[in-house]
Amino acid sequence: MSLEIVTLTEELRKIDDADTTLRDSAKKLRTFILSPKFLDDYIQFEQFLSDFQDKVITLVELTTSPQAFIQQLQAALGQPKEQKQLETAKPSLTAPFIAESFTLEKALIVIASIVGCGIAVEQRLLPPIAILFVIAGGLSLAFAPQLKSILETLLKKEEKKEEEIAPENLEDWINESIAKIRSEYMSARFLIKVQTQTKETLPPQYRDLGLDEALFNREQYFHETLPHEFLSRIGRIMVACDRSMWTRKQLIVTAMVQAAQTVPARA
């Protein structure tokens, strides 16, 4: 067995071990977030969150740190793919704008609306600013398909940006996400300290309405809303780590196959 295969096998083992410990840490953190002590024991929350952060950063470093043999393979395999993506991406931004032209019917509608509004303004039936609204509405009607395409393109680009995080940015993105969890948790705890509304302190006219406690009790509100937010962030972090881990594993396995094929040639 060559030195490259031994090194790559050890790399796979380290990734698997880091993944196992990360999942165990994430499970403990999620369990605590859903427990009644979530907002009371802030020290334990910080311990679970810090442990999770340590474990996730360890895995990210293992799956994104450069390694000579893998880096060479990644460059060899990735360059044609990137060039292909650039070639296919160029026409995608211009295609929606030529899908539908500004027709004569639309032009007549816009002109008639502007003229009618102008007459109404001249006779003081409408304020002068009304003509600006008519022009804006006419342009929106005329170019509705193009505007829709622009919005859809921008939304798709934002969604793709959130889903696909570059390996070199993954660690910073995770640290920012965990920092937001800490900030929101601290803000919630201090809001609870100053806003202590309970069923007993409600005005009499509201006390007998049978309102859900989360609607007036700030602590109950955060008990029901923060777990959704935090578990969603943790889930996105885990998905990003899984994607990074499997990408690295595929490169390692490919590198092991390539290394095994070069052994007879050396012999």
C-alpha cells in the first residue's frame, strides 16, 4: 500500500470521527433547546453551543483545508467544469428580457391613460402627482413580464447563494450563524427581565378572554419561537457541513483510485 493511500485512508477516518462527534454534540444542543431549562440555564446553553461550534469547525477544517494530492486532483477535475458553467451562465441573464416585446396595444393603453390623466389634472379633478402614478402603472403593465423575469432571476440568485457556500467561506459563515444565535438568545433573556407580563398582571378586560400565554408572556413567546429559529440555523449548518464532507470524501476516494493505479507503474 502506497504512502498516498495510507494518508488518504487516515484522512477519511478523521472525517468520519469528526462527523460522529459533531452529530452527538448537535443532538445534545437540540435537546437542550427544546427543554424547559432553555431560557433559564444560560451557562449550560453556552456550554452546549460552544461545544457544537468547536466540533463543527473541526469538521470544516478537515473538509476544506488544502492537501497537495487532493488539490492537484481537484484542479484537474474542476477546471473543465468551471469553464462549462461560465459558458452556460452567460446567456441566462439576457434571455428573459427578449421574451416579450412592447406591443402596440400596450403603447396605446399607456398613452391613453397618460392623456386622460393629463386632462383631469388640467381641469383640477386630480392632483398633479397623479400623473406620475399613471405613468408608473402604465410602465408596470407594459413591462410586467420583463419585471417578473428580473425579480425571479434575482430571487434565484439569492437562493443559490444561500444554498451553495464556497469552501473558503464556510467557516466564516458558520461562525456568523452561531454568533447570531448567541446574540438573539442574549437579547431574548434581557427582554424577559424587563417585560414580565403574566396572566395575573393582565388588565381585567383581557384576563378572561382565554388568550394564549405566548401572546402576552414574553418568556413563553420566546420558548415557542426561538427554538424554531435556532434549530433552523443549526440544520442549515449541518447541511452545509454534510455537503462539504461528501465533496471531500468523493475527492479522497477518487484520489485513492488514482494513487492505486500509479502503484504498478512505479513498480
